[in-house]
Amino acid sequence: MVPLKTKAVRIYGANDLRLEEFDLPEMQDDEILAKVVSDSICMSSYKACVQGAAHKRVPADVAEHPVIIGHEFCGEILKVGKRWENDYAPGDKFAIQPAINLPENVHAAPGYSFPYIGGDATYVVIPAAFMERGCLLKYTGEAYYCGSLGEPVSCIIGGFHVNYHTAPGSYVHQMGIKEGGKMALLAGAGPMGLGAIDYAIHCDRRPSLLVVTDIDEARLSRAASIYTPEEAAKNGVKLVYTDTSKYADPVAELRALADGGYDDVYVYAPVKPVVEQGSAILGQDGCLNFFAGPTNPQFSAEFNFYNVHYLFTHVAGNSGGNNDDLIEALSMMSEGKINPSSMITHIGGLNCVPETTKTLPKIPGGKKLIYTHIELPLTAIADFAECGKTDPLFAALDEIVSRHNGLWCPEAERYLLANAKSV
């Protein structure tokens, strides 16, 4: 059997990403052959790109044995090895849990460590280890991009689950946010913050007060137009957006909004003053979740240990979600309970992945969504109208997203896949 060819972006070293066509090995009886349709570029991929072999997930011999990048992907199963014929079938949509936790290498993950599986590819071979650990998940939703965003949404959900609280006189940790409590999302109008707002007002364990801060009024206004206080109120949540750059004393203003302190505080930017602000607004038994991943391994901030002793404040953090979190994310999206469309600000084709990944921190906006079988420059959804003056594809896409509050949507995805140039 002649191996199937794939086109993929592979990493060879620090800032060395190459879009190449190469053969996939013949699929074995304990493997699955799949078509990737969409991949969302994560800041973690940028970190792997700039560090190369120095990154803990990237193999030391990556220069000789390159790996495919991208770990937030969704696609369709094409062929199933005999071992898995009772579990999967051709035509099944799938999403991937990248935290596969191999015993021989706990850091190994698709998008960092494997030569034949990663999100920025047209076709991949899924190794047996993924199925053995329950990391190949069926996805029944309509849009592929929701499946791609299942992984980052699962990280958000994991953040809600990893927080904990205690009862006076008890040493038992009650896992999860405080139901009916007061919550703050600091620097919360970015893509992950938007996902957290959506989840907070639509999950089955909600706060009574949700305060979302940022220092960018435009981002706050966009967030408020997507997740309105009126929508939150229907679900029993008082939602407040506030620009803390306007306050002489942000801590006092935030504490006033909560009539004291907060039960759950999430820090969505690795910025020392934001972390310290979070510490200062915690209430009795308050839990601060440091969600934002810094690039500086020496990053630190002050934390009020007087309050640790007398108010039992504490810190949690997570850099990903587990299988249960991803299953919950995919289920809620498939049922229409949450919609990750607000996280997406740009779309592009496989051809734009190397440059986009290398320069990701310099590109404003939220998630950059890649469709791996098309050729398309990275384009902001906000620029569709302008691009549409000379390109009928973007004119049509602009008309579609304009009917959906300026958001990417399943209709836009279907149109793009049917009409864009193949890679």
C-alpha cells in the first residue's frame, strides 16, 4: 500500500517552522487514519516555536526528526484499525485531548512531540496510545471549529473545577467554585476570558455576581455586546463589566462591587499588578486561580499571607483540562449551551501557520482559527468587509457573519470550506 501523503507544518528547531508535503506511514491495526479540518493556534504553540528543542514537550532530536505542530484540532475519521472497529467508525467527527500522559514521557503531546499527528496537517495517523487513554473523543456538534476550541474551553472548565473552598472547622476541600458566590475575572475580556464568561453564566454551578475587568474599553464593550448583563440575569448571575484603568484605587472599587471580598478570583494575564490586585480582593476562604501562563520561569508576585493565615485565602492554578473537562466542553457546545465563537477573531489557511505562529503575540485579537485544507491569508473577521471589496469570498463571509453579531459561525464555516482555494 502506498502511504497517504499529508501537508503539514513541522518544527525543526527554534523559530524554524516549515510547511511540507510528506508521506504518512501505513496505518497499523491499532491506529486510526484521520482528516484534520480545523486547528486553533494556541500561545503554547508559539512558546514551542520560539524555544524549539529547549521546550519540555519538544524532542531533543527535533532537527533530525521534526514534529507536526498544533494541538487544538478537530476532524473526521477516515479509516479505523481492526482493534478499534467497535469503538470508532469512518465518518465520525473527533476532537483530541492532548494531555495523553504517556508513562514513558508525561510531557509528550500532539502538536509538540509526534511526527505524524498534530493539528496543522491535512491528514494524520492517530497512535494507539490516544485511544487507550480515552484521548480520542467523538464530537457530534455541527461545526468543526467548535471541536477545535473544545481543548481551550476544557482548560477554562478545568479552572472552574480546580478551585476549592472549605467549611469552618473542616479540612475537607470542597472542589469547584462557590455556588452562588462572588467571582471576578481579572483581565477577562480576552479570548479565554470570554469563554469563561460564557461558561460562568451557563454552567450548572454559577456565581451570583460576576465582575469582569480589563483596561481596554473596546474589548469590554465587545464582551458586553456578546454576553449581555440581561442574558446573565436570566441565569441568576449579576454581570458587571468594568475598566479598572479609570479608578484611582481599583481594589477599593472592586471590593465595593462585591460588598467586601470575592470567593473566586481568576487572573487571565501574567501581570504582577493584576495578580496582586487579585490577592487584595479575596474574601474569607477566597480562592485565587492563576490561569495565565507566563513565559518567564521566574515570574512572581506578592501575595497577602496575613490573609492566608486569618482569612484562609489560597491559590490554585491549572494549565489544561482533563478528559472529563473536554467531554463536558464538547457536550455543552453540541447542545448549544455555550458558544465559543466569541473567542475567534481571525481565520486563515494552512499556508499562513508558520508566520502566524511565530508572530502570535504581536497579532491583536483572540483565537486564530486555521482550516488546514485551504489556502488563505490570516484575516481578521473585522476586515472581511474591506477585503470583500476586491474578493467575493470575503464579501460573502462578511454578509454571513454580519447576520451573526459579527461572529464566526457554522454557516460561515460551511461556505468557506465549499468555496475557498485548496491548499
